[in-house]
Amino acid sequence: MRGVRFMLEYAKAEEALRDWSVRSTIVVFGSARVRENGPGRQAFWYEEARTFGRIASERGGALKPHGKVRDNVIATGGGPGIMEAANRGAADAGAPSIGFNISLPHEQAPNAYSTPDLTFRFHYFAMRKMHLAMRANALVVFPGGFGTLDELFEILNLRITNKAPPVTTVMLDRNFWETVINFDALIDHGMIDRADCSVFRYAESAEEIWDILATTDLTAHSG
């Protein structure tokens, strides 16, 4: 019955998103372990994710009245940390937002800020990833661990191999990412081309992320 369960996981989310007239999303990834008052840079990352969720919702088209097409709706993995912050920012703006949760033994439980009708719990990572990617106008990546890296590299690989349309990808906190991933070493070893790194950008604040996205056509991949 695995195929039936897989189909039902697709159909349930699809129907709810259509009921809410969600045509496109801005996907926000980041660590579930980041806390609002956490140590080091955590508090900064949380606040910027919350701020981004708010300004993207206010400026991107998510605040349309019920029945009108909504674009650039914030979509996250639905859990705590950065995901909570982005959903919380959308809630601050009075906009709907999506939580694509996954059943895990640790860490992952729905946060309190994604719209209840748009909060889902998936069993299969593959179906969750499909829903995260299929309506995305942009991908915004905050610092994170294995899960964030998994999602980031999957999206980058789909883009590099032309299996997905161009989607603006912005990574917050260049110092973090250049410490964690040595793209120059991959280039030096011939594993990737320098041009491959053109598929993502760095930003240092929520406003800078939005400024980058605003220079792209955020309606180009809707529908």
C-alpha cells in the first residue's frame, strides 16, 4: 500500500493549497536548533528569518483576500528554529504560511505559527521535498545542519542539471557558508565549475535578501 500512501500525501497537500489559492511560494530553510535567544549568532539568524517572513509576506502577494490568487507565500519545513521564525514573520504580517512537516524521532514538531489548514505532516521525505520545490519562486537558506544542506544541495543540483527552472537561491551569512562549505576547493579539484556558483547569492540581512529577490521576476515561475 506504499504507493497509495504516497499518492495520498501528495493529494492532501495539493487540495489544501488550491483551497487557499496558493500559486507560488518562497521557501525558507534553516536549522531547527536555532533559538530566538540562542547563543552566538543564533538570535540574529532567528530575528532575520522572522523579519524576512514578514516583509516577504507584506510585499510578495501573500496578503490577498481569500479566493484571490496568492503568490510568494512563505513555506518552511514546519518545525522549530529558523522554520518557526519565518512562519512567525508571516503571522506578524497577518498572512498565511505553509509548514511542510516531516515525521522524525527528534526535533521535528509543527511550530505554532504556520497556518493550521496549511500545516502538513509527511512520512516520506521525497514527497515533502516535491511539495517544497514545485511552487517555489525562490529559495532562502539560513544556517543549518544536515537537513538544511540536504535540501540546499538537492535544489542546487536540480538547477545545475536543468531538471528544475531557474529559482533564485539566497544564502544568509556568507561567513557561515564559506566556513562550512569550501566551494573554491570543489572548483580547484575540478568537482564543479566556477559558473556553477552563479546559481546562488549571499546576503547579510532580511532586507538584502528581499532586495535580491525583488530584482528577479517573482511571478515568472508561478502556476
